[in-house]
Amino acid sequence: MRHLFRTRYQQDIALWRHNGDRFWYALLALIVLLAPAVLGEFYIGELGAVFIFAIAGVGLMLLVGYTGLISLGHAAFLGIGAYTNAVLLAQGVPFLVTLPIAGLFTALCGAAIGRPTLRMSGLYLAIATLAFGSIVGTVFQKWTAVTGGFDGFAVPTPYVFGMSIEGATGIYYVSLAVLVLVLLVAANLLRSPTGRALVAIRDSEVSAQSMGIHLARYKTLAFAISAGMTGLAGALFAHYVRYLAPDAFDVLLSVQFVTIVFVGGLGSLRGAVLGAMFVRLLPQFIAVVRDSLPFGIGRLPGLEPSLFGLTLVLVILFQPGGLNGMWLKTKQWFQAFPFKRQASFRRQKSYARSERLR
Amino acid sequence: MSLFQARDISVRFGGIRAVDAVSFDVHQGEVFSIIGPNGAGKTTIFNLISRIYSATSGKLIFEGEEFTRTPAWRIAGLGIARTFQNIELFPNATLLQNLLIGRHCHSRVGFIAELGFLPSVRKAELHHREKVEDVIAFLGLERYRDSLIANLPYGVRKVVELGRALCIEPKLLLLDEPSSGLNVEETEGMGFWIEDIKKDLGITVIMVEHDMSLVNQVSDRVMALNYGKVIAMGTPRAVQSHPEVVKAYLGGEVDA
């Protein structure tokens, strides 16, 4: 087991705790960088989608896992990012400009929904964001002059420094870069006063306020950052699906995002990435085993959404720490081998104080 | 001049006058205790000062400036810190993070700088950390530094909450029942912290308290409340033998 001997305050705010961290993350970086050379086009495309969902997952994690606010309208933010990006690209604006604009504009929309819902929490906030999602969905359908309505439109090919990034590999690398950036920004925020303020709001609003934290400002900020990151994911999502139609951004997608956050593990950036892997890879897994399932279960309609729902319920009941919690426990088990603490593996009944308890 | 003044402060919830025309002054460097039976309005006065409630009428003055209508989140910045009766820490964060949140009102770094964790942010964070370490050393919390609050015993949490309030570097500290839930020994310890805070740090304290031995140990002056009204004010001994106070606590008639 590793025991850190800390001699400087710097060590407590460093991104990497020790050389072991540096080594494993460098190895991971190498693997994801070289993956396109080994894996086929289909798998690279799916991995790119995992990255895109992870970007949105990190955004939603900041809101749900760290600030304790729920949103069932994040599909709308993804849609706003996607349409902003695609529409601007169609106007001939270069991709390196449309991408940040998509993020910033979605962040503004996030602030616009965060502001009027300041005093809401729990179910009421869920309903408000759900309503926001369906309003935006209707706008996508009806504003035919811009969105093309139900017919949709093909997303123009993006160019980075004169290179077309049409294929799966191009999207893969761009998504990877954005994901790394988003993770870095989130980690920086979380070790700054703003991040601590968000956690304080999650754990106790009344004492956060008496510590000098301006609740309205930080809640709006949390919504804006969360929406902005989801908007970036949306811009990339547009290139992943290549053809934008309003029905892509429905409530089920919002529920998938919430699943990312809960299954991944509330209050952990690693959890957001793990959750995104789960949510993107489960449908692929179902597709593979569909035909070999007994009693024709594989041909039942709605198998996928019901599996998502079932997993969400099971995780909340039996593993509140999510995939990240499982990872930490497994790691601890190996580090402490052959000793183990029964308590670590007992069913956990204390939850992060967040929306589900109110 | 008084550090803090309340002038005819009142608050009504529907038809109930929770606090009724209460006036008191708190002088620089003293420990001022508020006592009274349950429901007398003691905590309500704290909630008025920390602006969680708004006064129906009256004035609150701190360092000569009125703050009766100042938003709640600015109160810490004025130099008024508080603790809560039923511990309001951030349970899913470490002790260190809890104390660092106490430094929030001193943080001056911009949002953009935070996104990139620029050198200015790093420098500010290290400075906050040093201040927090001073408080940790003052209260002897070193061995709990990295523990989650949820895993700490109740008595320690009480001290942590005190520490978080001290991280604000307040001029006025409001302690809401610092001894509630503590055993005799811990209560005594809390008394020593309060005396140290007054003598070594020079912080003025207003305390709501039920434990009379603690009140006697640390208070310079005591105010007794009942049904939202001041019934006695003065030295601890004088207030406790005041007939109205005896009547409020024991009930029944007192031969005057």
C-alpha cells in the first residue's frame, strides 16, 4: 500500500498525486492515441461517441454530482450545441470558431434556464428542466427556416487547419482533445474556490450562504458551465450522427445522461467517463447478445430503455458510489491484500446528499 | 463604542412575535451570552443577524454601519461568522475542504483564472492553506485533517464548525449552542476554546447557550429572553438570580 508523505501544501492541490498516477494516465493517453491504428472504423466511431457522451457527462456531473441540482433537460443543451454548430458551419464559418461558439451559446442558454429555477430543487427542478427540454425539442421541429424541421439537414464537413475531419478517426481525435480539455477545466474548477462553493451548496445551502457564498450566482454559474460543456459535446455529436433531426434530442437521451452520472458515481469526474462508457457500450452489448437470448427476449421492443432503467434502480439501491465506487473498492481490496475490511464491501446505505434524498 | 448594536429589532411570523423589540449592545472583545427557555427567540436573533430572516422592524448595526437589509451572503464579508445549533458542515468533504470553504469570502481570483488554475490562483490557494493550517493548529485538529466530516465523532465536528467560522477571520463570532450534544468534558474544552478565542484572537463572541456552567465560565454579560422579549441583562450572576428569569425557567409565581 502506498503512503504519501507530504511535505508541501502544493502536493495537496496537484492534479497528479504521485508518480503512479502519472504513469497510468500516460499509458492510458498512449493507448487512446494509438487506438485508431489498431481498431477498425466502427469501433473508433463508437469510442468517439463514448468521448462525446463523456464530455456531456462531465458537464452534467458538475451540476448533479457536485452542485446537487438535477436536470432532465440536458438533451436540449446537446441539441442547441449541435444545431448552433451545424447551422454556423453551413453559413461557411470555420469549425474552430463554430465549436467554441456552440459551447458559449449553450452556456448562455444554461444560465437562462438556471436563473428562473434558482429556488427550485428536487422533483420541481426535474419537472422544470423536463419542460425546458420539450420546449426546445418543439422549437427544433417547428423552426423550419433554421433547423429544417422534421426533414433535418446534413451536417457540413468540418475542417481543422485545412484538413477535413470527416471520418470516424477525425471525430475521434477532436472529441478526445475536447474531452481532455473539459476534464482539465473541471478538475481546475474543483480545486478552486468556485468548485468548493459548488460542493458547499450541495451539502448545505444555509451554511454555504453564511460562509459568504452567493447562492444565485453559483447556481446559475453551475448551470452555465454544465450546459456549455454539453453544448460542446452537442457540436461534436452533430458530426458523429452527420444528419441532424429533432427526434435525436428527446427525453430518453436526457435520461441517458442522468444514467451516466448516477451509474458512473456521483461526485467523481472519473465516474462521468466510466458512466459514458457504460451508456454507450450497453446497447452494443445488447446488439451482440440479442439473438442468443432465450424466450425471444431479444426481440422485445423497449429492451434497451428498460435495461437502462433497471440498471439505474439497481445502482442507486445497491451501489450508490456507482462504477467509480466499485473501482475504488476493488483497488482498495488489492492494495490491502490479504487483509480486507468487511465494512468496505457491505451494502452501502449512506448516500451523497443530493437531489434524490430531498 | 459598541462593535454591534441591535435597536428595537422585531420579527413576526404570521401572528407570532418571535422577537419583540429587542435592543442590545455588544462591546469589542467581550463574550455576550443569550439565555432563555426553548422558543424564547434566541436562535431567531442569530438568524436575523446572519440575515437568514429579515427583521420586520428595527435596526442592526455593525461597526457603525447598518446592515438590516444586506443580503445574507455578504454578512461573512463584513466579518460576522456563525456556527449552527445542529452542525451544518459539509459532510461529504474533508475537514480541510470544510475549513477552506470558510476562506471563501477572502478569495479574490477571477473565474477565467480558475478555469486554467493560473499561478495567481495557485498562490492564493497556498495562502488560504496557510491560514487554514493556523486554525487547525490553534484547535489541535491536525490528525483529522484529511478525514471526511461524515466519519468524525460529534464532539470533533463541533470543533470543526468552530474552526470553519474562525477561517472567516471574523470580528464577531456567533455561537449557537456550542455545548449542545457534548459531554461534560467536551463542554469544558469548548469553554477553553471560547476563552482562547476571546483572549488570543481578540474576537468578540455572541453565544446562545443552555449550559449555565459554560455561561458562567466564559460570559462577560448575559441577556435573558422569554417569549421574544428581554427580561434581564447584566452579569451572569445577576441575571440568573433575577426573579423574572427564575420564573421563566421554573414557572409559577415568584414572591417579589
